[in-house]
Amino acid sequence: MDILDILISASFWAATIRIACPLIFATLGELICERAGVLNLGIEGIMTAGAMSGWLWVYNGGDLIGAVLFAAAVGAMLGLLHASFTVSLGLSQHVTGIGITLLASSLSYFIIKMLLPESTSPPKIVPFQNIDVPILSSLPFLGEALFSHTPLTYTAFLVVPIIMYVLYRTPWGLAMRIAGENPVALEAQGIDVIRVRTLAVMLGSALMAIGGASLTISAFDAFYFGMINGRGWICVALVIFASWRPGKALLGALLFAGLDAFQVRMQQQAGAYIPYQFFLMLPYVLSIVAMIIVARRAEYPKALLKPYRRGERL
Amino acid sequence: MRLELRESVPWWLSLAAPIMAIALSLLLASLLIIWAGESIIDAFRMMAIGAFGSTFALTETLSRAIPLTLTGLAAAIAFRARFYNIGAEGQLYCGALAATLVGTGLMDLNAFWMIPLLFVAGALAGGCALLLPWYLKTRLSVDEVVTTLLLNFVILLLVSYALEGPLRDPMSMGWPQAAPIIDAGVLPALVPRTRLHAGLYVALAAAIVLWLLLRFSVFGFSVKALGLNSNAARHAGIPATRTLFWVAMLSGALAGAAGVSEVAGLKGYLTLDLSPGFGYTGIAVAMLANLHPLGVVLSATFLAGISVGADSMGRALGVPSYIADIMVASAVLSVLIGLMLSRYRVRR
């Protein structure tokens, strides 16, 4: 009965959409990197850097759209760093990713501490406000659940078809997919594999950073230490769960966001019987379960994790 | 311009990678110190004094090096076999949890039995934390990186539950902390009135044993073969699944031992802030040592010095102590480049 109450409340569905927003951006970002053959474990740090830089832009008097672009630029720069290690030099994608996560998050914390030495949680800013879609938002239930969100949340849902179009319907997307499946074939077409992979990692990292920024300038209104809290790793699991397809990635992100929103509400109802830590564990445990479920038929991009050096056999 | 694999790496070149990494991370740190408006010389002098300048500083650095050596060894053996265990942080807490379960009054033994028992329990718990990732990797080829990373969060929440529920010390005034380890289980101090404890011997012994194991045993050979080319190793008849099992067990056990030594040696009781990311820094320790067990001792001491020194500099000057993490991270990245330059030569 309690569960049903949660599921039929519009606020639950609204929360699901809201929580899904950073997951959608970051999962798509990771998906693009992996589709081009590069596992980007810098995701956790890049999201932290995006969250910090988006917040910083607004805190310094910038506008919200500028903040999104600034976060994306920071993300793309970190992506370029990742790509110059893993793509140009062909170094270990695992170690580089972990290194970039450590570097990007500690640099973000350092910068916050430098600018605001006294405060433990940086001051609040004015984030994106909810925009009611005309007419649709006055629908009962659906209006509150789907049509009263921030512009960045709507954008997240718009980005999915755009990425799908780019990936499956443009020569550029085709080049990216071949870079992750059979880079030698791409080279044979006269296309520079290194450049395609580098651009893919930069684009993907920019999306991850926007995902991080959406936490500080859309979902919340301040930057907290440790606020990414494993969301990046969950997105890496979501990409596997989605079998590297953008549509399924959206579905996966929504599923997990729904679970998260559900877990928070169950905590309030069942918190007396079950300790809250077990609810907080759910997203991580289910990420692992999701990977196990799809493991048998997972179709990894064939060249994932394999560095490409011109003239060398794979 | 292209890269060509060197047939053999001269010894001085294999030292070049860590030295270059240290130089680059000092350079990045200098830029940040300039930005913070402090003098580079002052800042680095404060760091050096804070880390190695007095008996107290030295014992602080060495006590910080104990867990870093153990988690560094955990990463080194796992990475050698290309089993990317990023879950040392969680395994450390598993070890600490096991030590707390066994060592807070479950049984009353003398120190001669109690201390080894704590380490065995912690090592077992740490190893068991890697069972699932090992199984999923070898049977279902689920990437171990993601599973070990996600398990860190699960384990930390489990510890948080234990500390607020069944394991909370009734005398803790409501703080989420466990009861103290009984006296027989506490690792003796090595220098009076400092925090340096006998865990140092455990860490050193672990490094030497691991080095002997990897250098002279069949198991060590299998690990090396798996790391170099797992397909070739399999064709040569090396039992990959079994070897990876022992790699996982050893790696988890070492990280678990780090947790035991922190609980029974440094803190005395389990809290949620037992480890400021020792598991993750262990990866940097191992990379900086080029995955060599004896090198791990050196790089752990060096990185421990950086973090202890940065803490003390951060208190004195206006440079946030996060600079230590930045130096660790930039060392990881630059050592990768250094290693590549030492393995390949650049040809025009």
C-alpha cells in the first residue's frame, strides 16, 4: 500500500526526472568515449570539476548558460588531457582515468578552499528555476511530473535524440563508432583515428562535466565536498547496462533515478525498521546486479581499451 | 616520429620515470603555491620540515607510510596481473571491521596470539571482499574496475550501519564509533610518545615476502605471464582463473591488513574516517614504484611525507592541504609518461 502511494504521487515522478538529469548527461558522455574505444574512468573527477566550475561561474556573477558552457569547456580540457595520454600516447586507460579522477577532484577542492578558506560548504547561488511548459504543465499529475522542470533537465532529454542522430546518422558518428570497433578500417578510409578518438573523448568529457554542473546549478544551489559521491561510477555501469546504446542509456538512467527517488521515500516510511544505509546501498548494489544481468550478452565495442598506433597490428 | 620498443631498459632509465614524475608534481605544486601567494621555497621547506624535520615528524610520516605501503602492495600485485582492483579502500574497511569484531572482547587471548589473529581475520575479510569481483571477472567477464569501485561505497555504508547500530560503543556518547580494541590486540608503540606502531614491521615484512614470492616462485612467474599477455599465458598452460584467485586474495588481504593496522595500531577503534583515501592513494604508490614491492616501501614513504608535510604546511601557510592529493595525482599521470619513455625509444 505504501509502495503504491509512492508510485502514484506526482512528486515521485518529478524527482525521478530531476535525479536522472546528471545521470543522462554523464552516461551519454561515457557512452561516446567508449563507443570510440576509450574507457574514461576520469568521469568521477570530471563531474566534480564540472560541478565546481559551473558553480564558480555563477558565483562570480556569470549567467547560468555561460556556466554550462564553462563547465563543458573545463570538461573538454580534461578530456583532452585524458585523450593525449590514452589516445595519442596509448597509455593505460585504467590508470590514466583514475589519475584524472584524483587530479580533477583534488584540484576542484583546492580551488574552492583557496577562494573560500573559511566555509565548509560554499555559499548558495541562484540556480536554474523550474519553467512550466505552457498548457502541458496545467495537466493534472503529468503537469507536475513531467512539465515543470529546469531548462537543463529538459536539455538532458533533448540531448539523447541529438546524440542518437549524430552517432547513427552522420558520417562523424560513423567514424566514431568504427574507431571503437575497427580502427584499422577507419585508417584505411583515410580518416585519422587519433583525431576521431580525441574529439570523441573531449565531447564525452564535456557532457560529463555538464552532468556534474547540473548538480550545482540546477538540482541544488551550492557545491559540497564529495557531492558526486560515486555517481560517475554508476554511470560507467549504466553504459554497460545499456549495451552502449543511447536509448537504453536513457532508460537505464531513468530506472536508476526512479530507484533513487523511491529509496529516499521508502527511507521515510520504513526507516524505523530498516537502517537507512541499506537504502543508500541500493543504487550501488543494483548497478552491480545490472552489469551481471547483461554480462552474458554484453557486446563491448571491439577495440575498447585497445590503444591504436598507426602501422601496428591490434 | 614513431615509438620503438627497447630490447632492454638500462637501470638508470628505469629510475628516470619516478624522478620525472616527482619533478613534474613538484612543478605543478609550485604553480599552485605561487597562486596561493606564498613563496615556493618557504612552502617546500615547511613541507620538508613537517614531514622529516624532527623525530615527531618522521614518526608521523612513517605511521602514514604503513597503510600506504600495504594498500600500495595490494595495488601492485593486482595491477601486475592486470586485475585492476580499485577497491582497496573498501577492503581496508573490511579488514578494520573484522579486527573490530574479533578484537573488542569476543575472545580474551594474550598479545602473542591476539595480534596475529587480528591480522589473519582482517586479511581474510579483505580477501573475501574481492571474491565477487574475481568471480564476475573470470566467469562472466564483468569489468572488475567498476565492481570494485562500486563495492567501496557498499562497504562504507555497511561500516556506517555497523557503527550506528550493532557495533556502536555504548560509551561513545552517541558518536558513530566502535568499542576500542582490547589491550592485548593493540600494536605496541615503537617510539615512546609518538603514534608510530609495530604495524611498520608488518608492512615491511609484507613487502619483502611479496617481493620474494613474485621474484622466485612459480606463482610469481604466472602473475608476470598473465600481466604481459594473458592469451599467451593461457596457451602456455598457466591456470589463469586460479592464479587470478590468489592474486585477488593476496591483494584484498594486504588492503585488509592495512585496515587492521590502522584500527589496532593508530586509532585504537573503528570510525568512518579511518582512511582518508588510502586505498586510492595506494594506486599512486604502486604506480610510482613501477609495481615493484620493495619500491612500494620507498614510494609510500615519499607520498606519506608529502601528505604529512602538506598538512603541516597547510596549517602554517595559506595553501590548502589538498595540494598533497594534487601532487599524488599528477605523480600518477606523469609516471605513466616516464614509464613509456623508458620502455620505448623515439625514432624519426
